[in-house]
Amino acid sequence: MTFLGLLFLGLASFSFGTGNAQANSFLVDCGSNYSTTDANSRKWVGDSSGDGFSLSYPGTTASTSTVEENSVYQSLYKTARIFDTPSHYGFNVSSGSYCLRLHFYPFSFVNLNVNDSVFDVTANELKLVSKFNVPAEISCRSTTNNSVITSLVKEYFLYISSSELQIRFVPNSGSFAFVNAIEVFEIHNNLFVDSVNRVGSKEKVPLSMNDLGIETMYRLNVGGPALEPSKDRDLWRTWEPDDGFMFSVNAATAISSTSKISYSSVNDSSIAPLLVYETARIMSDNEVVEKRFNVSWRFDIDPNFDYLVRLHFCELIYDKQNQRIFRIYINNKTAAEEYDVFIRAGGMNKAYHEDYVDIVPQQIDTLWLQLGPDSSIGALGIDAILNGVEIFKLSRNGNLAHVSERIGTGGEGFGTKRTKSKVLWAATGGIISVVTISMACVFYCHRIQKRKADGVKENPPGWHPLFLHETIASTTNAGTSKLPLINDGLAASYRLGRRFTLAEIKAATSNFDDSLVIGTGGFGKVYKGEIDDGIPVAVKRGNPQSQQGLAEFETEIEMLSKLRHRHLVAMIGYCEEQREMILVYEYMANGTLRSHLYGTALPALSWKQRVDACIGAARGLHYLHTGADRGIIHRDVKTTNILLDENFVAKMADFGLSRAGPSLDQTHVSTAVKGSFGYLDPEYFRRQQLTQKSDVYSFGVVLFEVVCARPVINPSLPKDQINLAEWALRWQRQRSLESILDPRLAGDYSLESLKKFGEIAEKCLADEGKNRPTMGEVLWHLEYVLHLHEAYRKSGDGDSFGSGELGFADMSFSLPFVREGDEEPFP
């Protein structure tokens, strides 16, 4: 079916009674012989003797006395129906639009390993899932949402033209299917309209449910708490909080209202409960984010489908129009301009929704939703508001199924083995050895994390990631697992350095004494240690429970194994015994650059020391950007990632977020936004297009931080001073940077060198990357700043040195000479 051929018929609201299922509605407790009442007082019937539905093949049943999940469906998850051959439920229905929910709660099945379950599900002619592995899907969602999830509910909307709905379960060869509960109920009113806005266009797109299926991907109560089904009695939906999907929770302020809210249209009562519209997020009162930034939400999706994005709005503050006007972006395309909720909804406290459809191509597995200021209206009304969001996947050619690469696709070797060891669940027993499951589990987590975080990133030929011996649930002998993570040939090939024993690491760090901790992060902790009779080292110990840490840890290994430069922190070796991920680095005696600028009692750096530190960091970044065919983008340039050795030589550190740069035929790398707030390139943030110029922007913030010796974001300051980059730029554009200079530098700097230093920082912070200098150009100018300062010191007169302008437009000079021994070539 073509996209423009989709015509969407209204879905409807349906209200259950408080105990009895009505005509054309079924609540089925699979694997049970009895009726069950859930926490919402909804009555579910066992599937052994149901009225109005049948089961073609009974398969077997399983039950458990304990359910770890604390939800309204807890009573339903004590039983399951298991099929080892194809079977289907047949429901007697009248033609119309229906909601279908499938509930999955994996627990220990007798003589079966739930991790081996792989199956397809269809509803009449609509394929819902293919090669579906419930534990793997749950593990993926837990990792993505950074939360503990033990059950799964798949929700669909479809049109049934016949008198039967047939839900068919087809296990893969040698596997089995299972289901814990099924909901089927008819919906009557207009849940969806018959045409929607197309993203990136002002045209409306017709949609029809006669030949279209819909899967609910996300349903969020923006700015508010989770809403249980009892709070949404029309459709008994669950609404999740949005915190876990925001790029930065600090980018918006949550608000709520106790005023009486009503629907803007009497036909919208089934669209969402009024509770959704009582809370929201806005951006205007937020004193941290720059006005150039958008409020953003990120969602993992299946590629190569069309998506319907439903946004819920209600103006809770302003009682007249033109007070809050903003733009809506979906996947970097403008969905709406000059959006005024007050006008659209018809007033204040009016619940309103807007639908948009976007086509997601094969290479994209992330959907970004962003709200931001509309620059065309000027300063007045720059703000945005959102109360709720729903994301639906639309079928293509009768298919909603997406087979992730995490599931084997049959055939010999790796693909077929992987489905047998996805996730180790508590209480499944010792059917497979702990070591095998541990390695497979971590491989699965690694694959998902790398796919989600890096998209199209390619690993160098022959490189294999470190595998952490980790399981999702505890096991009796997990701690005794000892398998090599890195073979000797690999270590030699990629210069991982010395292989330390765990005993050596413990001796070096006094058994990981907390008093020796010199840094922490998503990866875990960094300890100061001593090896070989007193040689100081830094020991980075990965946190086995941190998926973020695992991904960043492996990226750092990949980068550092290829990089050698005087201004990059060097890796000495590693340790991989007993489930550990440990890297050993050269020790940087003077710590971070930031610690010498503010926040500690350390003596202030002189102006020369500060310029020298910036030059050293710039040399390291210049090498990263130019030392390979595609170069490397650091992606997390900040003063805590610039370290100083005993001679105050600056070196770049922490390559956990680094990415290979664009190839010669590309201008950028499309990737999820990562970095540190306050240093993040706004152009990268808006477009998710990464270039070396993103590092340049972050470095420009570092330059101003060096001058002013204050945090890049300080909410305790007056509003116009909170963001260092914006504040310092205003002073720089007035050519008055010395007015906000660190007072400890008084009498220690050349005004001319400070002027040139400010010009460099200003150029680095240009709104568009194409207008920023390269790191090579930045480095040249910093060398010139140092030259100005040294001439000033020699003359003893700040005005005796020439003050001619040195602009960035004419770059006919040579790039700085790299001292012998500074760098080594990439392998």
C-alpha cells in the first residue's frame, strides 16, 4: 500500500463496565480455568471455557505462585498458555474498529527455557510480530528506558471486516510461543481523524483503517506522573512519565493546574483523560537552557515504517493569544510554525490534540520530537508547552512486524544460536551454563547499545568489543567466571598495552580504596594507584551494571588503542579478570583544568599557564580531527576532560563519546545527540548532525571558562548571567571581555593577548558550524596569543606591541608545526 493511499477511519472510545465484559469485548486470562478480577475491578475469564471465543489447539499451561511485578495485572500474570505448534484464538465479533492488547510476563516454565521462545503473531491478515522473543524485548526496553521492566503489553488498533478476529501464534521451528492475557474490545467514537498533517509539508494526508493496522509505541504524560488504566476508563490505557525520554530534563519546567479543564471538541473525550492535560512542560521559566535550544524527547523506533505522532496541548497559564508561540520539529523537519495553543484550542484550559505523520526510512531507528522558539516572531512569546505525546506505528502492506538484528534469522551459525541465550532470568534454573549465558547476554546488550547509540558506526576490521561477564539476574556461580576478554594478538595489534592481573590492580589501588578515588562517571570510578614500585597510574574501573558505562568504556578502548599523541592521555594497560573492565592510564598529577579555575582551594593558574593549557588541548583535538582519513570527533570537550600533568602540560581525556568523523563524500555524521550541557553545540543539538565544528563550539566555551573562571551553567546567578557562553559573548561583542575576567589575573596578562583570545572564542561560538574556524586555525591563533603575551612580558608594557587585526577570513598561513615526538600515526 502506498503512503498516500492510507485512509484512516475513526477509532473509538469504549467504556467497560466495572465487572462484566460487554458485547464485542473480551478479557481473557490465558492458561487459567477460572475468572479473575484485576486491581481495576475488571473481570477476566479463563481461556479454557470462554464464551464467544475458541482455541484451536490448547497447547499446555504454566503457572507460578509469585509475580514480581507490582501492577494492576499482577493476578493475570500467574498463568500462561504455551504453544509448541501453530494455534489461534477465534473471537466472535461484528465488523468494526477494535483495540487488541497482548500481555506477556515471562516466568519459569517447567521443562522449558523462556529465553528459547521465538514466535510470530498475526491478527487476521495483519502480522503483528515476527521472530518475537519476549525476554529480549523486555531487556531492550529496560536498557533504553533505564528502568526495571518485567512484563510487556503490546497494543494494536485494527479494523475487522468479518465476523471473526483470529489471533494466531506460530512458534519458530523447535521453539514455542506463549501469552499471559488478551484484551479485545470494540471502539466506537473518533479516536483518530480521517486526515493528518504531514511532517515537512502543509498538506493533509488521508488515512483509513480499512486496510491499515496501528501499533502503539509510546504514550507519555508529559510533566506529570504515570497514569494507571483506572485513570483512563474509556480505553484503560497506561500513560508513562516522560522524564526518561527527555534529552535533558533541565531543559523544561514541569507545571500543573487545578483549574477546570474541558475538551475543545465534544468528540474528543476518548482522545485522552483530562488528567493528561492538567500537567505540562514549558520552557520559558527555565533559567538554564539557552533560547537557541529546543526541548527534546528521543524515542527508539523500528525503521522503514510510517509513524503517527499525536501531541496533546492545553494552555494552562495564558488567557489570551500570542503569549506562547513556538515551532514543532519531528525528526529534524518542521512540523508546525507559529504554533499558538490558545488559538488552536480555542482558549485557555481547553484540551486539544494535533496529529502528524512522518515517513521513517530504513537507516533511521530514532524519532526526535522537539519544541522550540519561533524566531520569526521576535522575543515576544518565545516559549513552548506540551502536555502529552503518543507515537503510533502504521502498518505497511499488512505488516507491523520488525525483526531486529538482535534476533537470529535462521540458518547456520551465529544467528540461530543467539536466540537461545538472550537474557538470564531469575529462577529459570541451570539449564544452560552460567558462562555461556553471561557471554551471550552481554553480547546482546552490547549489540543493542551500539546500534542505538551509534547508528551506522562501523568497527575497524578485526576489532572485537570487550565483553563484560554480566547477567541480568544474580546466579550462584557468576562471580567465579574467568574467561579472557581480550586475546594477546588483539592486544598487541591494537596496542592495549600491558595485561594486568586483578591482584596487581587491587594491590595498586589498596583493594579499590575509596580514599583513592579521583574521579567518577557513567563508566564507574577512577582510582589513583601505584605500580612497579611507585609509578603512579590512574585506574578506571567499569561499573558492571551501567549500560552507558559499557558502551563508553568500549568506545574509549577502541579510540585509545589507535591514538598516540603528547596531548592525549595515554593508556598503559588493562585488566579483564573476573567480570572486571579495568583500564590503566598515565597519571595526571595536577588533575583537571577546571579544578585550577574554580571550585577548589588550588592556586590560580597564571595567564600564560591558561593559554598553554588551551594550546595543549587544541593540539590534541587538532590531532584527533586530522590524524586519520575520517578523523575523530571527541564530542565531550570540557574543562574536566582536559587534564594537567606534573608540568602542567594539558592532555585531552575521556573518549567514551567519541565518534569517527564523516567520510570524504559526507558533510556530517547523523547521530543521537550526546555531550555535556552548557558545552553542547546548538546546531548539533537541533539537527543531530555531528561534525568537527561541534568540538570547536565546545572548545569556545572552554576558552571563556578559562577567562572567567566560573561554571558554564550557574542557576544561582541572575538570569542574564546563568549561561556562560551567552553572557561572555555579550561582553566580548562589546569588546569588554576584561570586565568579566578572573580577578586573580589582575596585572598578569596582556590586554592585546586577551583581546585576541576573546576573538578566537567568539569565532568558535558562531551559530553555524560553517562559520567557525577549524581546530588547526584555532591552534594557530592561540599560539599567536601566547606570542603576544610573551612579547608583552619582555617589554613590560602592554601597549608596546602592535595591535593590528588578525582575522579569520584570510588563512594563508601554515598550520602550527607539530613537535617531533608529539604524535604517532594511526595503525
